[in-house]
Amino acid sequence: MTDSQQFRADGHAAIDWAADYLEGVRDLPVMSTVAPGDIRAQLPAAPPEQAEPFADVLADLDRVLLPGFTHWNHPRFFAYFSITGSQPGILAELLTATLNLNGMLWRTSPAVTELEQLTLSWMCQLLGFPETWHGHIEDSASTSTLAALCAARTALPDRRVVVASEHAHSSIDRACRILGLDLRHAPVDDAFRMRLDGLDLSDACAVVAAVGTTSTTSVDPVPEIADAAAASGAWLHIDAAYSGSARVCPELRTPGFERADSVVVNPHKWLFTPIDCSCLFTSRPEDLRAAFALTPEYLRTSAEGVLNLNEYGPSLGRRFRALKLWAVLRCYGRSGLQSLIREHVRLAELFEGWVREEPGWELCAPRPYSVVCFRPEGGDARSEALLEAVNATGEAYLSHTRLNDRHVLRLAIGNAATTEDDVRVAWQVLRREAARLGAGAPAGV
Ligand code: PLP
């Protein structure tokens, strides 16, 4: 066999593996139950001296690694924010690796930069953002927010404070730590939204408004925060990492985005794009360039008037991530994306109704999107035990948060393959395991 023939044979086997996986993942336990070290212990500690066939790698994927996977692409993965590695996204990732392009400069692969610009312009149109905005792709919301706050710090070097609600994601804390900025947490109201009374931005270089917080998906009052930011001159960054994708449905849009200096939206959360893909939009691209642009001699090119995207964020090398997002936008279309997101919101509403009507259970937060926060009666210990029990069944996988110092379960819907039956199974498992644990509340809140 020639190299190319071998590649085709291995490639067909890998695609078959992927198709079988997607077809069969519903029947696998969602959460891995291996013990720490189990997987590593089954693999050789030293690298092979001689080349091994790719088929052996594929075989070990099944034999050794599979039991160690918690399946994020499982339709009953309801933890954190449920995500989807969709078929167009998967295939585009294969092509991205095949091409192995680095879009650090326009010159190093003009189509990478131009497709990224086009795709982000499509995103502005789909999500209702001003089309004049600059947008580019980072690996994660953590990096996007770091870049935005770095631009804010550069624009207002005498101010060293960032303000965000106490429910803001920890990526804001981390960005502040990296940038040497002080994070001041603003308190939240009883719906977990940033409170405006006492909001003081006079010493802040930036304020972060969360639209879709991690715990409850609560929505900070962006128009009022934008007023306060405008009055003080602070940069307004909106963290819509999860919920931003829902703006593809006009009825799920919340006001004030057009007043932001920057916005982060993660298509790898709720837009069916395989991890990693985070879109950073800004109305102030020159401030991002001021924070990041450097051109060592070896990166100078004769191309003039072109966009070199490495000048807008921390990393120089840039993967061709736009291909998968473009493929997803094309292969679903606006209406396909809308149907899935509306269905996820409908399923969350359905589940919320079941919890509301079931004696012995309570809802713990309002539900703006597709995440339901709830718990069984009986205190923290029972809620914690229930989470462990449900996840151990492998039939569904949920995560938790703390609200008002109480342990709360979260059911997040966001996988493209999730059906009403999957949500029903999760509810059955929750009630069955709760009954098995008994009503007795171990000491708790
Ligand atoms: N912002 C919000 C609201 C999040 O929920 C998350 C992660 O769940 C992040 C930011 C960080 O995202 P990433 O993992 O892409 O850095």
C-alpha cells in the first residue's frame, strides 16, 4: 500500500468510527466511572521505538480510552452547558487539520483571514449586532475576555479596577489576575442579576455585564450598566458566552448589546460547533490593536491595508477555526439554528413544569433560556447525594451550583441530538433515585 492508500483506508476507518460513535453514544454511560490512574495504567509508559499502525491507535480508543470518556456529545449530557460537536463541525475539523494553515497574518493564508471576517460578519447579522463591528475567533471565552479587558486596561491605564457581578464567571477573575487588575464584585438581586444601586464605576477601566450567567443564566441589566459605563468612561464588556447564540432567535434577544465595547459569544457552547470556538466582537478594534499589535521583523510583509488577526489578541499562531463555524452556519442555516435553540428552550420549559408540579421538589431560579435550577426537598446533603446517585447511573449527567448558600442542581439542555424522551428519562432517573435515597434529610439546610 502507498502512503496515500493507507491514509484513505485509515481515514475511512476513522470516519466509520465517528459515525458509529454518534449513532451509538446514546447507549453509552454518560459519565465515566473509572478511578484516577485507571486509564494511564493500561497504556505503555514509554513511547514506541518503531512506528505503529494507525489502526492500533483506533483500537486503543475503543479498548482503553472509551471507558474513560465522559461523553459531552451524549444527548443526556445535561451538566455545565451542554454542547454539540455536530457533523458539519466534525468534518470541518478534519479539513482544518488536513490543511494545517496558520492564519497569523493575512499573507500566511489570505483565505483564513477573509473567511474568518466573513463568518464573523454573518454572526453579526445572525445575532443582531452592528455590522460595523470587528469580530475574530479566539479559543475560549477566557481568552476573549482576557483580550477585551487588556484593551480596556490599555485604553484607561490609570484605572485598575474591573467591576462584575458576584455571579460573573471565574474567567473574569482569572483575566484580572493575569492583567494585575482588581476585580470588584457587585451584589445581585433575587433573580441573580447585577444590582445597580451602589454601582460605582468611577475608578473602573471596565465593567463586565453577564447575559447568561454560568449558574442560572441570569441576565444583568445591560442598558442601565451601559449608562453607568458611558457616564464614567469605563469599557463595557458583555459576557454572552453561553446565551449569545440564542440571539439567532429574535425573541431571545435582550437589549443593550449595541452599546457594548466588546462582546464574547461561544459557538462551542450553544451553536453546534466543536470546541474550541469563541467569537470576540468589538466596536473598538483599534483599542485591541493598541493592546496587542507588535510586528517583529520576520513578520513584516509587503501586503498593505490587510488585516493581520494576530494583532487583536494574545496568540500569534491562529488555527483555521472559521471553517467549522462557517460549515455549521451553512449546513444548519438560520432556520435550522433557530429550530434547535427554540426546541431546547421548549424542553427546558417542559422540565421546569414537571419540577414545579411535583411535590417535594422546588425551582431555585428564574429560567431565561435552557437551564433549569432546581432541587429536591431535604437539604444540601440530600441534593448532593442525589446528584452523585443520578450521575453514577450513567443514564444522565447533571451538575450543580450554589445559590443563596444552598446546593442546587442544574439541568442544561443544548445538545442537538437531545429529544423530549431524553429529558423525560432524566426526570424519571431523578425521581427514582430521590425515592431510593428516601425522604429522610441527612443533616443539612
Ligand atoms: N463565561 C461564561 C458565562 C461561562 O459560562 C463560561 C464557561 O462555562 C465562560 C465564560 C468560560 O468559557 P471558556 O471555557 O470558553 O473559557
